[in-house]
Amino acid sequence: MSEHETCGCCCSERTKQRSEKEYKDLIHRLSRIEGQVRGIKGMIENDAYCVDILTQVAAVNAALNSFNKVLLANHIETCVVEDIRAGKEGVVEELVNTMQKLMR
């Protein structure tokens, strides 16, 4: 895990160094989801039946939920544990807030 540093991205100034295995797994999952979304776009362009499209959208939602579960578990096992060990206040509150957002 790297120190939290400025990266200029849209969401946060913090960063995280991931293992090669974690990185590859997350990228692979996102690539599959991206392909599914492109497939749905193609279905719309080809006037596919609504129920068929809705079925594919449900599959994308399930894939995104699975991605979130993996990422959240990795976050808890690394970032949260390290921050608690370092005595950083607010890490549990941040985790609770994040989980509340995910459960909306």
C-alpha cells in the first residue's frame, strides 16, 4: 500500500498500490463488463426485444455487484486494516459511509 498522495483524479486524492494478481483480476472483470455493455448497445442498435435487453442489463448489474464485493473485500483486508493499525481515526466511519452508498 502506498502513501496517500495527490493524483488529480475526480474522486479522491488517495491512491493504492495493488498486487499484480488483484490488478489483473479487477481489470479482467471490468473488461468483461465493458464487453457486456457494448453488447447491450448493439442489441439496441439492432432493435432487439426488450426482455432480451433487460436480461442482459440484469447480468451487467450482477457483474458490477460481484466486482464491488471483490473490491470491498480487498479494501477491508488491506486499506482498512492498515489504517486501523496506524491509528487513523475515521477509517471505520468512512467504511460505514461507503457501505451505505453501496446498499442504496
